[in-house]
Amino acid sequence: MPNRKRHLLKRLSLKSRLVLAAIVWLTAMVIAAGVTVPQQVFSYMIDSTNDQLSLYQDELSASLEVDDKGKISLSSPLSDPRFNQPYSGLYWSIDTEADELRSRSLWDQKITFEKLSKEPLGARKERLIFIQTSLYFPDYDGPIHILIGIDEQPIEDTVAKLMGQLWIILALLYVGVLFIIMIQIQWSLSPLTKMHKELSQMRSGEKECLDGDYPREVSPVVTDLNALLFHYQELLERARHHAGNLSHALKTPLSVLRNEIATADKETRLRLEPPVTQIQHQIDYHLGRARMAGSKNILAVKTNPAERIDAISMAFDKVYAFREVDLINEIDSELDVAVEDTDFDEMIGNLLENAYKWSNSIIRVHSHDSSDNGIEIIVEDDGPGIPDEKLEAVIQRGVRLDETTPGTGLGLNIVNEMAHSYRGKLTLERSTIGGLKATLLVKRSTTG
């Protein structure tokens, strides 16, 4: 399962990767802001409250008096009226060993402490933010304990209200920033979208190269790709001309040989005509392949396998009519593959010809989807098949398992090499219907 997740992540598009990274980063930042900002505000408000309580403490200490009997009193009331309002939430308390003095806001209650947390509780048992200190007067023997506290709940309510508003602001900010990021990503990747569109036009034959109007970061790739396409087309064209020149250069010597053979005796003619004919056939064959390879629109090739197999099977049905073989074509008529017509005919023709030669009665042709936009064209027969230990050997050039059957031993090797040139491959194995199963893997066509 982890490997599958890594595989899916690797297949993500650049846009998806950038959007995913932006979502992860933005979500982390918003959550961090939503958590830390209220904490910082709460901490700031607590510090500010403690500072205010310190002022009250100083004011209380300045007005505190103790007589010779140990009785404590205040020379003047504190400035904040909440100290005189019952249950206001702002309290003070002064204690000595002999006396106790409390703010009027405590009314008939005392500041108590929780058993577990040891936190002070107010007149209504509310939690308090507090400061306390001990004073010593020169004419009084013993400490004077002062405690000032204020209800913590209003601060918590304020922070909670702030959090609600903050999350709304952060949510709007999240959506807005993500929208801007997506627009930025779309705009930044637009040159790649343009390149993909132009490549599609090249596949369909509408263009021969990519335009040069690209950003500085992408322009070298476009230039190199255009140079590669031009170089590849030039090599194909040159190979075609060389093959044509070779064919024409050999045409005159072959004509001379044919004329000399025609004047020779019958035994000599029977001995020399087959190899000369075979030489001519090989020249025509490779010249034809070189001409096919010279196509300018190398990205626009497309073939319909169902149609080509029907056409080829009609010809083989006549050639091998004496064998009474039935071919079942199960290929979808809407399926197209990225192979040039004549190349596909060459590959599937070799596979079908082998099947017609060795099948007892049935040939089945069907397809199966493969990974990476591939398609498997499968040819099966009910003949004797090939031993497992020789399946790889028969693909090698010139290998023939039965010398009594006409052929050059090049068919399967040619199919394998041509499939490789189209980024595919040929595999052989035992068929479920008894004979040979040949699987030709090619790319599915992406042109419209």
C-alpha cells in the first residue's frame, strides 16, 4: 500500500503538486495562526491585568495603616469603584495574625483556595487572576499579607469571541490566498499547456515544429526539442535516400545476372534464380521500410488494428484456404494505436502468417489494456505451440525451429525490432487454447 501511494504521488501533474504543496503549507500556516494568536492575546491580556493589579497593590500598600494594637485600616479608599461594588469580580484581602480586612466587593465572603490547584476563588467561586505579597512595618511585629485578584472569566470570554472572529478572517484569508495561488500556478504553467497543445497539433500533422515564443526557462527545452525533431527527420530522410541509392545501384548488376541466368541451361537457372529473386525481394523490402520511415509527421501516426487485421486475414484466408483455419477478430473497431499503417501491417502480418501456418483450426485476436497508455494486441492459435525453453530463442535473428516450413527466420525478429522502435515489445508464451500466444505491446493513439 505505501508503494502504491508513492507511485500515485509520482504520477501527480506539476499543477497538482504545486496546488497540493500550497494547500499543505497554507493549512499549516492558518492552523498555526489560529492556535498561537489567541494564546498570545490571552498571555498579553494576563500580563496587562497583572500590571494593573500591581498598581492596585501599590495603592493599597500606600494607604495601609496599623495601630499599636495590631488593627489594620486604610487611610483612604481605593480609586477603582469596583472594589466597593458587591461581587464585582475585583477583590482585595489583607491578613495579619490578629486581624483581617477585605474589600466591600467580597461582601460576606472570603477569598478561598482550591484544594488541588491552590488557585484563589472569588466571592462567587470564580477563578481569579491574582498577585500577592507580604509587607513588614517597623512598628508592627509580623508580616502583613496582601492579595488582590480579578475574575478571569471576562478575559476568557473576550479571547473566545476573538477566536471566533479570527477563524472567520483566517478562513476568508485561506480561500482568497489559495485562489490567488491557483491563478498564479495556472499562469506560470501556461507555457507548458501551450507546449502540450502544440505537440498535439504536431501529432495531428497541423504543425512541424514548436513555436519559439516561450519564457526564458522553457525556451531552451523548446529549442532543443525542435533541433532533435529536425535532426531525427533529417536522419530518416537520409536513410531513405541511401536505401534508394543502394537499390538503384544494385538494379543494373541484378539485371545483368538475370539476363545471364536466362541464357544458361535449365539446371543452372534452377540453382541461381531463387537466390537472385531473394536478393531482389530483400532490396525491395528494406527500401520500402526506409521509405516508410521517412514520414515527416512522425508524431501523427495512427492505425486502426481491427481494420488492418480484417484486411490481412482476407488475404491469408485465400492463401491458406486449404488449411481451413478460422480467424476470430475481437479487436474493438474504435481502437487506434500509435503505429504507422505499413509498419503495423508488417508486424501483425508476420504474427498472423505464423498462426495460419501452425494453427489447427482457430486463430483468436484480441486486445488488453496495459499501463502507461499501452495496448496489447494478442494473437493466439491452437497449433502445437513452441516449447517454453525456446520461446526467447525464436525471436533472435534467423532462428527457425522447423527447416521444412518455408521462411527466412526473420519474421519474429523483425516484429520484435519494429515493436521496440515504437517503445513496445513482443512476448511469446503458451496459449490457453493450446498453441502459441504472441503479445504485441504498442502505444494507444492520442490523436483525435
